[in-house]
Amino acid sequence: MTKDFILNTVRNEQLHITAYGLENLSSNACLIFVHGFKGFKDWGFGPYMGDFFGKSGLFVLTFNFSHNGIGENLFEFTELDKFAKNTFSLEIEELSEIISAYKNGYFGKVTNNKIGLLGHSRGGAIALLTARQNKDVNAVAAWSSISRLDRYSEKQKDRWRKKGYFEVFNTRTKQRMKLNTSLLEDIEKNGNNSLNLEKAVKELSRPLLIAHGEQDIAVPIKEGELLYEWSDKKITEFYKIASIGHTFNIKHPFEGSNPKFDELLQVTRNFFINNLQ
């Protein structure tokens, strides 16, 4: 069973949320999926994944960050002005608000307070950084995750400051999407503390699953290997997937799954079931 929610944040933003496995809410653990850069909850594998984990016995929440560019139209980037103003710190804040809402019964009465975070790409980093700050998180899985938020050369940063924005091209939608200097300022101000992924992984002290495709061009597998290097090997699993890329050969609009993605779902399901009892 699925249901849509809208959560109003402390900054008066709206988070569009879809819950899967509502029948599991009262007694089973919660899994929150965190989308990545230029991602959204209904992209490609989102609904398929949510349905899978819901049928596996978990209460699942997928959501759109308020500044991911998706507004009332849940399938198109219509809020590029908000996309430009997004920051990593804002995403951590909003994910933390969803965790609090769940714990406080916003989605319904809860008796099992265990929470898992599953993040894809940049969402993996946001999940790890949020878990470092929030001890209510019991386990984290990072799919195709980046290992650093500062991904820009000094030349790019100088041009960014002079122009007032950095432009990225969305090859799928053919849109030019701007990032204001607020994102750069967030990196420079918080890169050594709240946005430090190395510290987040080293201080996580909770079960971690890292999954990465060996043919990932967008985020090379060496970034997953670096996360694993920082991790506590006693409570970390590293699942490498041969002959597959950043989105595990899943397209948007969704055209169906494949054996390797289905295996990834099973591995991830087993990880969370084992660690959220």
C-alpha cells in the first residue's frame, strides 16, 4: 500500500513524500531513500525500488528535496530557480526533518524506531553526513556514492564567483541548470566539519553497505573504494557490481529492471533486514 504526504519544513518549504509498505509502519523498521543530484523520488527505479522494499517488510519513504528542481509537476524540472539556490547543508537539514517526523508519528504510530538510510550518488553522501549527526539512524547503504562534495577545480571556482553561478547541462532533459555561489560557499564554510565525508565515514560506527558499479563513469568506483578504505571493516560490506554503470542500467522513464539491479535490491534488502531488527 502506498500513500503520498507533504511535509512542511521549518523553512516553510514543502517536501513531497511517497510512503510504501504502509502496512509495515506500526511494527517494522523504516527505510528512507535519498535521491542524488538531478534526481528525484519518481526517477527511473524509484517506485520499483520503493515497492520492492515495501513488499520486503519495511516501511519505506521516498521524497524530493525542496530545492531539487521538481515542484508540483513530479516528473519535470520546473523550479530551476530553487535548484540554483540549493545547498548540501539544506539537504542534510531536510533529511533530518523527515527522520524527526517519522519518529514523532507524522506518518502514523510507530513501535519499531529503527531507521535505515539508502542514498544514491550524491544522496549517498547526504545519507552518510546526516547519519553522522543523527544517532537515530541505525544503518546506511550508499549506492554509487560520491566520496567528496568539492568536485570543482580552482579555475571553475574562480569563474563561478565571477559569474555568480555555475552551469550544468542535463543531457536527458537538455536543460541548462544553474548553481548559485551559495553551494560553493557551503562547501568552503563547512567542508572541514559538517560536510567532511571522510570524518562522517570514520565516525559512523554503524553498519554500512557500499554498492558500486565497476563501469560507473559518472562516479568512478575508486570513490566507493575510498569510502570503504575509511570505513570500519568489521561492520561494512562492499558490493562491487561488474559490467554496470551509475544507475545500474536502469533508465528514465522506467523500462523495466534487470538481473543485476534485482540482485542489488536483494543484497540491500538483506543488509537492512539483518541490521534493523
